Amino acid sequence: MSIDHTHNPQASSWVPAADDHAEFPVQNLPLGIFSTDGGPARAGTAIGDCVLDLTAMAEQGLLPPAVVPALGQATLNALFALPAADRLALRHALFACLTSDRFRVRLAPLLHRAEDCALHLPFHIGDYTDFYVGIHHATNIGKLFRPDNPLLPNYRHVPIGYHGRASSVRVSGTTLLRPKGQLKAPDAEAPVFAPSRRLDYELELGVWIAGDNALGEPVPIADAWSRIGGLTLLNDWSARDIQAWEYQPLGPFLAKNFLTTVSPWVVTAEALAPFRVGQPPRPEADPQPLPYLVDAADAEAGALALDLEVTLASAAMRDAGLPPLCLSHGPATNMYWTVAQMVTHHTSNGCDLHAGDLLGTGTISGPARDSFGSLMELSGGGREPVALPSGETRCFLEDGDQLTLSARAVQDGFRTIGFGPCTGTVQPAR
């Protein structure tokens, strides 16, 4: 994924307001699925405050022939099953059309105001796996239960993960119904079935898989980035009280599978090329990864220069016209394992990954409180309420709360690009 002319910070688009857009200048060109007026789902790209209809462009012969059949689908699976060279050719063609004034008249009718578009889940997700690569989050959560030994012995040796539930992954804006489950208070003799009282969010990145590997064929670490189609924001909503009762001995179940929210735009690996940075070195006392997880190129450019942020707006705050409160912010370089290491470890036993599969990074937290990626951490397990500007406090999410994740890719000498919001609002249990 090399830096080329499409990353030129001086490049300008004829689309109004695109050059000054905080997230979607022409250097980004994220991919997604949209519809208008209840019509069929179509492939599109975000440019400024608009969505460009890629399906219509393909029908008009404006895009490389290799991608045309894939852009006629209602998901991006077929497009991301193609060789990476074909998706790069698509990016180059879009960039040429959006920076050359001679395409203005022909493409203007294919631009839709983003506010008039419904955005859909970009892939049919065959499988979803959630990792746990945020070491500060793992440490903070571990301290709540094991103050003297917060990290289990395997954490620094292996990228920990578990298989999630693909059927309940939904696009940003989907309402979150407060889940019900078995809850058992520490002093109770038996559990009760009731709505979760400790509902939480998790600040994560999602990795969309491209291409396919056959069952029994691992993906070497040097090839892992060829399997990373793009990134998204991901909120793996969590019911901490349900999880506390059910997770031993097999791990998360109903506490996690009621909803996972992703942002609708796929920020492609090609767009992220200028924002790949060195993986922070491990502390000297930490073990080095086993050889199958080691690659010099990944160490030099396997991390990502992304600024992540979480905001909360309660119903009372919105009614009073108060702006959302920033709960936390921090860099994605707080990940202990890289996305390439996630892919390689996932396939190291011969597991097959396919285009449209989704990997979550796990909660990304920093070392300081203002960079914690969950309320479980921010409130110290419910002991230290977070003050809201409305005079309310929060240890965990309440009904009516609106939670938004955001991310910007920032690097000196390049245009900042964004991911769009990943938002959900909590509604009462049914």
C-alpha cells in the first residue's frame, strides 16, 4: 500500500466543499452502500457533503471493467474479493474523475446530498471476531478483579480474541435496546433475569477483510496487509453485569451479542497508506512475539496514526441544547498488537478468512483516564461517577444516552481524513 498521487495534499476536487471537508476530501474516497428515497442499495463513495453513486458510474462505463460487475451488488463483498490491484485502479479512476473539471457535467447528476441518503451495512458479514489488543484496557479491567496481577500470563505472547455474533452487527444509527439477561449481585444467593444495569460501550476499530484464503492455508505476517481491505469504527456494546455472571469458564456470550455498531464508510487500506507508522516498541521486560508474528515491515509501518474520540449526550443534554461531552480521546497506537498480527494469528491454525469478514480490535484505551475507552474504566467499575454538564452523572449508560465514536487520520504533510460517526442511542428494554 504505497503513497501515490491520490494522497497529494494539494489535490483539489470540483465537488463543492470537498477540499475543506474535515473527513471526506478527495484524498479519502471511502467506500460504502447507500440508497435514496427507499430505492435499491447501491455502491457509493463519500466526497465532501455528498455521496457519489458508483453503481451509476459503472453502468456509464466510467470505471475500470474489472470492478463493474462487483459495483452492481448490494454489498461490497464482491468488490473486496477482487485483487487489491483492481481496488487501487478504482481509487485512481475516482480520483481522476473528481479532480478533473471535464467530468463535472457528467457526474454532477450522480452526486447526492449525504443528508438525503440512507447508509447501510457495507458487507454481508460471514464471520466476526473480536480481539483484545488494547493493553491499557486489558490492564485497567484486570486491576478491577486482580489488582496484584491484572494481565494474565498469555496476554503478551498471543493476540487474544473470541468469536462474536455476526448477525447482530448493525450500521451506525441503529437503536440500542437495553439488553436483558441473568444478573447476580455479589451478595445475592441466586441470579435474576432483568435489564442490564451496567450497560457500557467499547471504543474499537473494525478491520474489514479482503480476499480469501483456503481452509488450512495460513496468511504469513508479510502478506497480512494484503488481506486488510479497510477500517471502520466499531462499538462492541457490553452488558458488564451480565458478563460478570456468565463469562466463566467460556467467555463472553449474551453480554456481547445483542448489538455491535459499525460506522458505514470503509476507509480503505489504500487511503490509509500515509498514516501507517511504526509500532511503539515493547517494554524491555516484555517477551518478543514468536517468529510467525514478527515482520520488520510491520514493525516499521504496522500501526496507524489515528486520533480516536468518544462523546456522550444524554437526553437531558440534548433537550437543553448542550454539546456532547468528550469522554475520552487518544491515539490508535495504544494497540499492543497490530492489525496484521491479528490477521496472521487468526489464520495461523489454518482458519479461512473471507471478503467481508469483520475483526474488532477490542477496546483501545490509553494510559491516562482521559483516554480510557469504556465507562467501566472511567468510572472505576462504578465507584467514580462521570459528571455531565447537565448536572447528571454516569457510571454506566442510561436510557436516552447517545454515544458517538469518531476518528481522524492525521499525519504531517498529508490531508486529514476521517471515518464518519459511529453512533447509537440507548432505548429502554422491552
